[in-house]
Amino acid sequence: MPPDGERAGLVVALVAGLNAEARTATVDRLLTAVPGSVALHHDLSTAADQGTVRRTVRDAGGLRDTGETPLVNDCACCALREDLVPELERLAEAGDTRLAVVELWDSVEPKAMAEVVAGAGLTIGAVITAVDPALVLPCLGNGDDLADAGLAAAPSDRRTVADTWARQVEYAPVLAVLDSPAADDEDRALLAQLHPTARQVRVEEETGALAAAAFAGFDVEAAAAAQHPACALLPQEAEEAGVGTYVWSRHRPFHPGRLYAALEELTCAAARSRGRFWLADRPDTLVAWDAAGGALCVEPAGPWLASLPDAAWELVPPVRRAAAALDWHPEHGDRCQHLVFTSPDLDRDGLGRLLDSCLLTDAEYAAGPTAWQLLPSDFDTFLEV
């Protein structure tokens, strides 16, 4: 039964991914395997030239309907949001569609669309990202802006191919994996280590499992919590087929100047890195680390719980409190360094030495928090101070 407030009957499955061939193959399999299913797709590629987004609706027998919707605030993704929910509501009211498969356009990220669909009271059965394993490293290593690749969803879109692809993969609990002859063991190991908790389903060989996954259920709030830097389910230590995942955790704060000087080297040390950290001169701010394709995003992600008054803890979600408890230190509370690096040919020892060199020295640490506040604020640009 759907949760309170959700419409019974229609189930929505979102299929995302930059790899169009893998995405379309996944949708086709679902349409064939699930009687009474339809697929909706909004093509954003026409937005820049024509000022419209083209919508198609098809089933296993072929095309059922087409339409266009104008841009909203010069944003193709906004037009998608405005048009998608009414189309899904129409299908739900008609009552003859069991599964609506929403095939998201190349650079559209599933998190935003899942929240829009759930917010409308529709039942989400699954979020699936379709992947060609042979393209894992090329996508993850592509630092080009989406705009340069012709994949931007709006004129203000500043995302890169690499970070967009990474978020598509890491958000989805199910990965539909294309049978790619060009993929090797390294490609598969890299995909598995990037999202070790995901269920991988082979598109061509596990059609029944793919169809079952579409109805498994999806919790939007839990998915968002799993991506938040404070409580993200980050990968664990791993080593396979030349691909490694290195987890670096410490409780001593970073010296802002030395960390800033090492950012370029750290960013380029792995195909993908994520996590949270704290700076000696900013003891109240949890800072998120997100790097892919040679580009790094560092931004504030709220306060450390140790910096909040006790009364404020009641306002914090339980999952956040549980994550803080796991990291709790008798002196620093939940303040910690937790960075995870995943890449082929990973230099664990070199990374560890470089990161350790960015921490406060014994003398600096002994000087105490008042002295730490006087350290140069090299991260002002990143943290918008």
C-alpha cells in the first residue's frame, strides 16, 4: 500500500543516466516486462534553439503521444518539472497505467525529479541509473562543463560532466548495467566501489529482476540523508582489479593554509573523492568535499552538532544524530576529517602523507582554539565569507 497522501495505482520509476544507449535499453526492457507500462521522456536538446522541450509518451508497441512545453524562466529543467507532474497525474487518473517509466534526459539528476514527483503525492517505485561500464572512467574523468558538451539544462548551469554523472550513479539504489563487450574488470570494479551498496542489475540478462526493482519502493527522505555530507553512506576500504578506495579519518583539524595549498594535488589524486572535514579557524562549520574529473567543490554543509546548544538537537533528524554518535570524540564532538578517495592506481601512502601534513602540528594544536582562530582564512572564497 502506498504511504498516506500518495495516490494508489500508478507507480513511477525514474531512469537516469548520461549514457543514452544504456538508459534507453533499460526503459525498453521495462516496457516489455511490465504489462500496462508507459515511458515518458522530455528531450531538452531542443530548448536552446527552439525555446521548447519536446515530450514523448510511448509503450511497448511504440509512440503514443507527443507534445511540447515552453521554457520556464529560460530553464529547460524547470519546464520539465512543470510538465511532468500533470502528465503523471493524467496517467494516474486514467487508471489504465500500472507503471510510468520516466526516462530523464542526459544531464537531469534524479534527486531533484524524485523530490518533485514525491512532493506531488505520487508513488515512486524506484530510482534507477543506467550505466555502460565501459564509460565509467571516461565519464568520471570528464571535467568539461555541461554547456561545452551541449548538455546544460539552463544558461546558468555550471555543472561538469563528471560531477553530474557521479551524482546520478551515487543517488540511485539500483544500477542497470549494460552488457558492454568493451568493459573490463577495472571498469566493473570502479563502478562497484563508487556505489558499493547499490543493487546492480544486468539489463539484457535480468529483465525479471529489473521489473521487480521498479516496484521495490523508494524513500526520498532517506535517499537525501544518504547523500548529505554529515551522514552520507560513503564507500569503505577496497582493492580490486587495480582499483582502490582509501578512507582517511582523523580528529585533528586542518591548517587552512596548508590544506588550501594542497587542494590541486589532492583533487587530481583520485578519479572521485567525497567526504567532510573541519578547519581549525572554522570550528563550527562542517565543510563538504566533492571532487570528480579534476574539479573540486568545497562548500559549507551546516554546523557540526557539537557546536549547537543541547536544545537544538531535538530539531536534528535522527539519522544525523546517529551519524554524529559514530564519530563522537570526547574533546571535539562530531568534528572530524572523513575523506574517501576512489580511483585506479590509487597511491594510498602518498595520499595519507599529504593529508596528514595538512593537519595542525603538535605545537599548533597545543596552542588551542583561540590561536586557531587567528590562522589565515584561505577558504573565504570557497565558503562565501
